[in-house]
Amino acid sequence: MRKFLMSDPHYSENALKIIKEEVQKIYNNNSTRSFHELYTSAYHMVLLKDGEKLYCGIMTTLAAEIREILALIESAGDENFLEELNRKWMHHKVALGFVHDILLYMDRNFIKTTQGTITIHEIGYSRWIDFVIGSKGIRDKLPNTLVNLVLRERRGEVISTGLTGNITKMLMDLGMPVYEKNFKKPFLADFEVFYGSESRELINSGDCRDYLMEAERRINEEWERVSDYLDPSCESKIIRVVVKQMIENHMQTLVHMENSGLVNMLMGDKYEDLERMYNLFSRTPSGLTVVKDVMTSFIRDTGKQLIMDPERLKDPVDLVQHLLDLKEKYDKAITLAFNNDMKFQNALNSAFEYFINLNARSPEFISLFVDDKLRRGLKGVGEEDVEIVLDKVMRLFRYLQEKDVFEKYHKQHLAKRLLSGKTVSDEAERSLIVKLKTECGYQFTSKLEGMLTDMNTSYDMMQGFLACHGAELGDSPTLSVQVLTTDSWPIQSSPQCNLPSEVLGAYEKFRNYYLGKHIGRSLSLKTNTGTADLMATFGMGRKHELNVSTYQMSILMLFNNDDWLSCKEIEQATAIPMSDLKRCLQSLALVKGKNVLRKEPMSKDIAEDDAFFFNDEFTNKLFKVRIGTVAAQRESEQESVETRKRVEEDRKPQIEAAIVRVMKTRKILEYNNIIAEVTKQLLAQFLPNPAAIKKGIESLIEREFLERYTDRNTYRYLA
């Protein structure tokens, strides 16, 4: 074969002519020769060292074919321009594939060994770039047509995404520089202008919800557009541009839109809109901070108005219920709309802590709410529901900076509930104590637990007493005594009233029994805390069971022997302090529906010479009538002041103990660091005042626990 080829001096010329003609026919879809024949001819030319002649000849032929294609594309007209370009490109790729296969041997043996040459496939792409993409008639027309097509789609027109995708795929196949120059750069430039203009138009509509829905739709559209006909590497940049133009540039305007912004969404529980805002704003560097700050400011203002409203303060239980509802409302928003974002949860906690502690009476109000629920509000409620209510209360309790003030009030309210037998259940009381212990430690609840223990011990004691002496009591009143440990109960000392002889006799029997069991102990009656159930008979034989205080019982039983008594005579007979006596008489004579006594003259105020009569005409639709005691507002305020004073006194040893603990560990410490560490130690119970800490330091210096060291602001612990 080699000798035969070498004997034909015109072989390469003839072979090249045939190959060039056949390449033309391939582009015209009328090839007549077999692949084997053409491949063999190219193969022999390379063997004869005519690879360069073959290479140059094919380059010229491809260039000519591509020029002819260009002419056809340019003649297609604007409407069919992209369709024709796409058809010719697809055909060019197929034809180029055939030519590449025919010249495969040349690619492998001539081009790869010849410096500065490129493959036939690369030549085909390069000439397409030079002659088609770079031609005068196409180089501006192509990017403008593509960008305009996308713009039309953004405006709602239906376009052929497949065609657009094919053209952009062609540009990517031709290389990223070609793609970026002819589509990506002009696309992104127009893209940013489009969304900048659209966002300005939409923002003027004044509806945040509609705007955010449109922004969300646009982002989703751009995602789809990327998957349809854009380079995946564009996705992040494209979405960033949409977010910047539609969200980031208008965040403050959107959140503050009147009647539709963030505040409106929060007030109206528009969780879907809030979630959309959260998701869209989270795409910007500071978006969630903007949302969080506006939310925090709004909740702070709302809570402040609520906690300082004079009308709301008249009903502490209702006020606390509103606080719980407010907390539940925004907890729900954070869960459903803000993806349980801890930054938002912390902001909510910070807002509640801020406004709840604006009112110094918040600890008292929360305790009153607990008292209301555990006294009557949870009757008939299942254990799980009780736990839910208590858990909600604990959320508010955690915000209190003066938890020790709550403890004082809670102790007083618990004492009244236990002594009057009005608690909803011991289980509920113990459950709350467990929660408080978990939150604040054993010392915080030790006296509360002691009160419950006393009640159980008293019950057992009464059972033992009745078992031993029940038969001896005969017709004596049924007696129930609670023996209370002095240190555990917040009961102030008060004068003992004169009990009716029937009650006093039964009590003396119990007293002898108790002291016989507990040698060395003493008992003192607290008649200002007890209750009694009296059976009273009125005119026409009407009977009612009256639930009254011990003071009221002592007053009413006087009328078993007298038809009428003056206020002064009642005071002398009962020894009840006049201030307490007047309140008891007001509740017995002046409360409509519960006036078992009559007063003469009829007036709200009670004078010492006012006369009181048993009201024989009293009636009530209920058989059992509970008669409360009219509270004196001034005395309640005075009690609040006294409670605050007791709290301040109780804090002094706690502050000093914390200072000693800190200094014993650190030995030498600067003043500001002492303040910081003592505050940290006591924060679980209360927020100590720096002035109180300073007084504690001075007191410890006087008692030689501490001394000043090197300067006035540094202290040393003295072992």
C-alpha cells in the first residue's frame, strides 16, 4: 500500500479535494461517500506527511460553510432570528461532529504533535464565534434580543423558554467569555435596572403584604428561569440582585407601612405574612435585625401601656391575664412565623423583662393572679390544665427582677388560702412550689413547704384529738385547729379577741391535749386569721349557713343574748381592734345581699355609738352564704409599704452573705467587680441595688470581715 501511495504523486491533492467536497455536502445534507472511505483518505494524507495541507484545507472549507450559514441567519429577519440561529447551530454541531470523526486520525497524530494548532472541533467553534457571533449584524442583535425576550417574560408574556435555553446553552458551549459578553453581562445589567424600577413602583402601592408576595413570586420566577435557560453559577447573584432591589433597599419602608407593615401583622396574628417577611428579610445581611428591632420596640411599648394603665391596675388579676395572653400571642408568632429563632425569642424575653419591671407592684400582681387561680379559678380543671396555667405563670415570674418580693406576697396569699381552706388542691400548691424551687433554689421555698407541712401535721393532730376526746365535746362547736410554726408563717402578732364561751371551751380541751403531747411548747391563738361556719335562723324559720371570719363569728354570737348593741359595746365585749371591728361591721350590715345585721342610723361610716340589730328579714337565694371582710384601701397600701420594708430588711443579710462568698473566693477585688459578681449571685432572687451592696461592704468593714486594700476602690477579705 505504501509503495502504491508513494507511486501516485497526486494522491493527497485528489484526497483533499474529495474530503473538502464531502464536508460541503455534509453541511448541505447530501453526502454520498462512506465514512470509511473519507476516514481512510484523511489517514493516508497524514501518513504522507500532508497533515498540514489537510488541516489548512479543512479550516478554509469550514470557514466558508460558516459564512454561508451566517448569510442565511442574517436573512431570516428579526422575528425568526433566534429560531434560525438555533437551527443552524444545531446543524453545525452535528455536521462538525461528522467532520471531526472523519479527521480523528489527523487530530490525534498531526494536531497534537504540531505546536500552535487546535482540533477540528475547536476550529468549528472558533469560526462560529468569529463569523457568526462576532459578525456586525449579530454581535449587538443577539444580546439585545435575548435580554428583551427575558424582559417580555418578566412582564407576563409567554415566550419559548426552550429556544432561549438552547441559545444560552450555545453561548455557554462556546465558552464562558462568549456567554458573559453576549448574555450574562447585559442580562444582569438590565435585570438590576428592571427590579429597581419595579420595586419603586410597587412600594408606592402602600401594602406590605402584596409587595412581599410579589417579591416572593419574583424570586421563585428567577429560580425557574435559571433552571430553564441560565447558567447555574448565576443563581446566587441573580437572587441577590432581586433581594437587594426588592427587599434590602426598602426594608424600613416595608416594616413601617401604616396599616399593613410589621406592627399590623403582629397585631392581627397574620402568621403567613410574618413568615414571608421573615424568610425574605433573612436573605439580607441586616434584615432580621430590622424585623427584630421593630418587633421589640412595639412589644415594649404595648407592654408598657398595659402595665402602667391606671384602669388596668384596678384589677391585677385581669392585668396579669392580659400579660399572659400577650406572651402567648408573641410566642405563637415566633413559633409559627419566625422559625423559633432564638434571637427573636431572646428579644421577646428582653421586652417582657423591661416592661414588667417598670411597675414595682408586678410581683404582687402576679402573686394575686396565682392566688385567684389557686383559690377558685382552677376548680374543676384537669391536672394537665393546672400545670399549663402554672407554667404560664412561671414564664412571667422569670422576668421579675424582684423575685423575693413575689415570695413575700405569695407566702401571705398562700397562708390565707390554707387557713381559710380555699385552696383548689394541695397538689396544685405543691406543683407551684416545685417550679419555684427549680427556678430559685431550696431556700426560696423552704418556708412555703413548711406551711404545707404544718397543714398536714395539723390534720393528723386534729384526727388524734377527736379520736381521744371527741365523745367529751358533746354539743360543743366542731373545732378545727391549725398548729402553725412561727418561723414559717407570715402572720403578724395582733390582740386576741374574746371568743364565745362555747368555742373557748372546745379550744381549751384541744390546748390541753396538744401541750400534753408536746411538752415545752406553747400555743397562742391568732383569732384574726380563722374562719367559722354558723347556722343562723331568721324570720319565718329561714335558715342559712354563714361562712364568716373568727372576728365576725364573735360579733354575731353576741346577738344570741342581746337584741341590739352599739359599736362601742361590741368592741368591749369582743376586744377586737376598732379598725378591724368597723370593717367587720360594715361587711355584716352594709353589703347588699349579706346584711345579716341592721345599722342605725344608715350610713357608710361607723361611729362608736351606732346601733346594730339582728336583721330578722335577711334572705338570700343561697343556703350557704359567705360573708367577706371589707378591705380598707389605705391599710392595703400601708401593708404594701410594710411588705417592701420587710423585703429590704431581708435583703441586707443576703447581700452581705454574697459579698463574703465572693471575697472569700477572690481574696482581693476591685469595687466594680464586687458589684458585678454579687449581682450575678443574687439575680435568681432579686436585682440588688449597687447602693445596697456598697452599704453591705461598709458594714462588713466595720465588723472586720473586709478591709480597704491599697486604695479606696479595692478591698481584701480578712480570714
